[in-house]
Amino acid sequence: MKQPQPFFILTLIFILGIFLASLFRLAFIIFFIFCAFFLALGLLLKKQTPYSNWAFCLLVLFLGGAFFANAQIQSKAHISKYIYYQNTNLYWLKGVIDNPPEDKTSSRELVVRCEEIQTGTRKSNCRGKIKVLLKPNSNQDFAYGDEIMASGYLRPVYSRSQNYKHYLKIQDIAGTFYLESSSWITKLSDHKGNPVKMLALRWKNKTQGAIREYAASLSAGVVEAMLLGEKKNIPRHIYEAMMQSGTVHILVVSGFNVGIVAFVVHIFLKLVRIKRKVRILLSMPILVMYCLMTGASTPVVRATIMGLVFLCAYLVKREPDIYHSCALAALFILSTNPNQLFDIGFQLSFVSVLSIVFLYPKLRSLIRIETIPIKPLRFMVEGLLVSLSAWIGTAGIIFYYFKTFSPITPLANLLIVPLATLITLCGTALVFFAFTFAVLAPSFAATTDLLVMILVKLSLFLVKLPGACLKFS
Amino acid sequence: MIDLTQEERKVILFLSMVALCGVGINFLVKTHASLKTVLCPTQETAKINLNTADETTLLSVPGIGEKLAKRIIAYRVENIHFLLIDELKNIPGFSQKKLSQIKKYVTIE
């Protein structure tokens, strides 16, 4: 096994700095002073000594702390200053829609990036994000990048789930805005969002349209979840069955999907005889656009950055290092938002990858997989070992947050992951042919429907096995 | 603990310096940015401009339905623009009562 590189260790130290800062909650200025001190020490100690290496480690540790402490500070104009219980003031809010609208059972939700707020005759500039609630079947059509004006009341987020409140805090959503009247929200202008993200969302809508046109409703829902991260059309009982069997990760866009998309793009470009360097250079922006199309969740950002690092390594003809690419992805995500360290998605995403990378070679040498003579059996055992490695690494986190333990997970993953791979490939082919040779799309849609039916039946069967999922209060 | 080459040390020092400057500047911007507050005699921010609003925007005003919104736009096209809010009384369907109801939501610019 390759030894972890220094950059990986320094990233772990940076993460430790964030964690310690969350425990001790010191002022930002203290971390800044320590960082400056160890930076000066690092510059002065030119010779490589144990002391200089310690200075570097402590510099990175306090840098992590400084980033975390800074992330907790809100600007004077932050919207949270107007949010408190029993606030009966009427506000006018002007802002830009920051995410595509989400339809829930009781409301339609917009996440708005605030720009101005007015109460009475006082108008102030404003920052931060707020969740605006509309009626569920509101006929007003809002999209990402629309500048809106609304009148209503500000309230803290109300939820019985502490995990959900924690999640909103990580996303920097300060509170909820209830409209004064259901019709008192108006669009002032559009196209105020990031143009690249707007293009990605347009592609996403077209892709969704193509999937729904050809696939049956259940398989369209599953394919949309696997390819685009849209889970709202998956029936609740199927989602819960997959959660209990530990296979719900296939319904979440993650590195698995990014890898398949990168593979498909690469193969397609190779088929049309594009040169190697051009192929790699073209694959990179396509990966980034796919990341934006799927909502840029933490697992997808992690996989995209790791994918870009690997592509860059191939471009300059150097061997890619998985620990370095993982460390770079973690640093990128945590430097933009250190609170992500406490997000379940971040923890599961990185722990699963690292546990596979670390444990799989050890398990492989432990059971001496090379001695298995039958190749298909050897392939199955390898798959089981990968699943087992990820399961061992993530079992503790899943138990801590969800109080469940699924012994069926390694077996379920062995059966379901290859099926999910086929569904993702068929779904990608369906989308491709829907836009190019539409006459072939129904064939791929029919295959996708069959595979999804097998997936659903298998999931429901596995979760009914005795001891499949153990729940603890 | 870790062995760093001379080049690695230089890169880490440079990146740490840039990161420290960046987070320091961000801290200063957050803590010293001024809260710009202006006093508006009326809630100008919130009002809809009768001379530029499209049909969808007009429909969001309580009291204006589809027919009235179309009539407002037709009047605006015919007369180029509104000079006064009270001109709405010239449009069929706009009574004094309706005008006083929607006056607080509209403006002329």
C-alpha cells in the first residue's frame, strides 16, 4: 500500500484545526496571531529540522481554526439580525433566487440570496440566505437567477428535526420568510444568477424532459435520481427500503455517477477519434458542468475535483495519487465552507472513499484472493470486499446519526451496485439517443424500465430478510 | 512527523500566506463593512413601476386581474407612458375605490 503523502497529513491537520476550533470557540484574532507567528517561524527556519516541521504542522492547524472562526462571524448586514421569535414587523425583501424552486407537500420553497430589506421607511443593504415559502401549486413561475421582491414576515426555521436545522445552518440559510399575502411576491428581473450555472440548469431541465418522455414514471424517477440527483419522484417506500438495506447511496449522485459519466464521455470522444490531450481537456469542463447540473452536492464536488486531478495527472503523464486528490477535494470544500466538516454527506463521502482505499488492499491480501481459480467468483469476491470496506468505514457514522445497523449492506451492495451501474449506463445512453437518434431511445427506455423493476424488487426482497436492518432507539 | 522537501516547504509557506491574507481580509470586510441604511418617505423599493411592468408583474398586485392588466398595458402602449397614477381612472374598470386600493403598490418612474 502506498504511504499517505505529506499533503494528505497536512490536510488532516487542517481538519483537526477546524474540529478543535469548533470545540474551544476562541476568537478569530487569536488564531490569526498564532498563524502569523508560525508563518514567520517557518520563514525564518530555513534548515529542515524537527522544529521547522512542527512549525508547519502548527501553522496549518491554526489556519484551520482561523477559517472556522471566520466562518462563524456574520457581517453587520446579515439577515439573521432581523430574525427572532415573535417578530411581527412587516418586511419588504429584495433578493435573487439562489437555487431552483423545490416543491414540497405543504409549500413551494425558494432559497433567496438577500440584497435589500425594508421595514417601514428604513431600507438597508442585506446579506445571507433566506427560505421563502409559497403555496404548493403556486402558478407563479420562478427560476434560479430571478430577482424577486416580496412582502412578509421573518421567522426562525421551525423543524422538529435537529439534523435538518443543522443542515440549514451549514447551507447558511438564516430563517424563513412567510409572505404577507400569497400573491405578494413579484419578479423584478431574471438572469441575475451565475451564467454557467444557469446553462447547466437548462441542460438539466432538457435532460429531465428527455427521460420522462421515454421512460415509465417509476424508472424515470429512479434514473433522474441516479443521473441528476432529483429524488422527489421516487416513491417513499422504495427510498426507505433502500435506506434500510444500506443501498440508498445509489440514488444519490456521487463519485460513482461522476466516474461513469467521465468514462462515457471519454469513450465517446475516443470513438470520434479525438486526440488524447484534447479528449482530456474536453472532459474537464463537461465534468464541471455535470457537477453543476446535479446541484453541486458535497459528494459530487469531491468526486469532480478528484476526477479533475486524475485527468490533469494523465495530461502531464504523471501517476495520480488518490490520497492527494482526496486531500485537495477536502481542502477545497472546507476552505469555502468549514462548517461542511460537520455535514453527514461530507463525512460519509470522504470516509467511504478512504476506507475503500485503505481497507480493500488489506482485506484482499488477508483472504489471498489470487488463489481463487474461478474468475467470475474472484470478481464477485472483489466486489464484496469493496462493499465490505466501505461498510466497515461508514457503519459508525451511520449508527451515530441514524441509530441503525444494516448487516445486509455488503451483500445488498454486491447485488445492487452492478445493477445500478447498468441503469446509469442505460440512462445515459437513453439521454444521448433522445437528443441525437430519437428512434433508438424507446429501446433504451424499455431496457431501463426492466432493470429498474429488478432493482426495486430486489431491494424490497432484501430488506425483508431477517436481521437485514437493526434499529436502535 | 512529516518530511518536507525544500520546494514543498516553499509552496506550503506561499499558500499559507495567501490563505491567511485572504481570511484576514474577509474578516475585516465582515466586521467593518457599513450597514447602509436610507430613509425612504414611502416604500419605494416595494412598488411596481406602471411604465415598465409586464402583465405577470401587474397580476401580482392585489386588485388587478387579467382583464385590468391587459387594459393597463394597452393604455400604456396607446399613450406611450403614464405621467400620473391617477391616469388609471381613465381605464375602464378602474373606480376611485380600486385606485385607492392599489395606489400603495404602484409608482411612476
